[in-house]
Amino acid sequence: MTVKERTKPQVATMNAVHDLPVLVARDRGFFKDEGLDLEFVTTPGMAQVTTSHFVKFDSVFDHTQGLRGRKIVALGASMSKFAIVVARDSKYYEPEMLKNQPIAVTPNNGSDFTTLKMMEGFLAQEHVKRTNAGSMLKRLEAVRDGKVAAASLMEPWISVAQKWGLRILIESHSTRSEAAGDDLDGPTLKRMFRAQARAVELIEKDPTPFIHYFIRETGGLLEPDEFQTWRLLHAAPQPYTRERFDDTYNWTVKWNMTVPGATYENTVDNRAWQ
């Protein structure tokens, strides 16, 4: 049997909190309006109630540079909200009380980075402890059952946590970068980002029609009227600046999550704006 050669550009989607503009642009036909014929691939995400995906603590830039030559091509459209939650009867009432206590995160992902950024304002680096308890649902259950002190969650699982009566200690938005291989040229990326920007306008005007993407991820644990839409925040994709790269790289070095060698030139390519 002959393997059919892939001709369509592939777009990977993971969790609605990260990829809502892509999902809306796809389902509303905005990519097609730009003359794009794309193939959408769903990848494992920690927000999926059925996920068996597992991530280890290792190097960030060293790890990502091995992904078939991909580079950062934009600052993404989704500003995902993350929250650190504790059990209803927890003895921890403010972030600094989590000194030396394990916080469940997804290693080298948004929940990990945002947790460190939130906690470093309250505790010295050596007193911020993270652990891996699995998916969003698994870490929620771990908090509820007293197996971990706290967990870092994103939507829709923050809403699930509130439904379960868990307490939120602190929360923050987090941006994310978009990566692409050399097979996607600048003009194509520009049209893709333009379609996402159009979707952002719809979402920011009224996110209600798009709640179903989040509800589906919970496997029935959340009803549409229980989802907190006010936490959603989106903007059109933007160039990934040198200043942002330098600040982010230096921050990851401080937390021992990268190795020397990554530069703006070999990591970032803003070709959509050139």
C-alpha cells in the first residue's frame, strides 16, 4: 500500500483554552475565506478528561528545538487563565503558605511556567515545589483527596474546581507562542493569523456560543451555565519580539529549565510580518 503524501498544511489543536480562536476560525470557515485548505490534527492535551498524556520535567528550549526544525512564528491569540487551587478545608489561605508544599503542574507547560511566575513573588525559589499528578482531572482529584497541597489548573477545570468547592489562592493569564516548520511560508501564516484575528473579534464580543468546546473537555462534569466565561481573554496574533525572547530565556535559565545555545535568531522567525 502506498502512503499518500501530505499536501495540506497541518494545524495542531490541543485544549480549547489555548486554541479557541483556531477552533472558531475552522468551524466558522474563516480559514477557507482566506483561501486556505488546512488539515486539523488533535494532539494530546492535559485538559482532556480522557487524556493519558504524560509530561516529564526536563529542558525547555533544548526540547523544543528538536521538533522538526520548528520555530516560534508568533505570540499566540489566547491568553490562557491559570489558577492555583487548594481543598475546601485546606489550611493554606495565601500563596506564601505553600512554602515547600507540592503544587501539581504540567511540567514545562503553561501551568508550570505560570505557577512559578505567580509563586516567585511570594516565596524564594528554593521553597517553590512542583510535582506531576497527571491530567487536570487527576490533579483536581489529588487536591480533593489530600494527596497534594495544591494544583495549577486552566479552564474549564478552574470552573470545575469552583463547582466542587475548592478554593482559589491566586490566578493569572498566560500568553503562549505559536510554532511552525519551514513548510509554512510567511504569506500562508499571515492568512492563518488573519483568520484567527477575525475569530478573536467574535469571541471577545460574546464567548457564549463557543462554551461547548470547553464543556466537551470535562466529559459531563460541567454544565454550560457553570463555565466562567469572564476568564477568557484573546487578542490577534502578534510578532514575537526579541525583548520578549530575551526576558523569557533569562527567566527559564534562572529556573534551570533550559541549556545555553538557544538564540533569538535560531528560535524565532516572524516571517508572517515580513
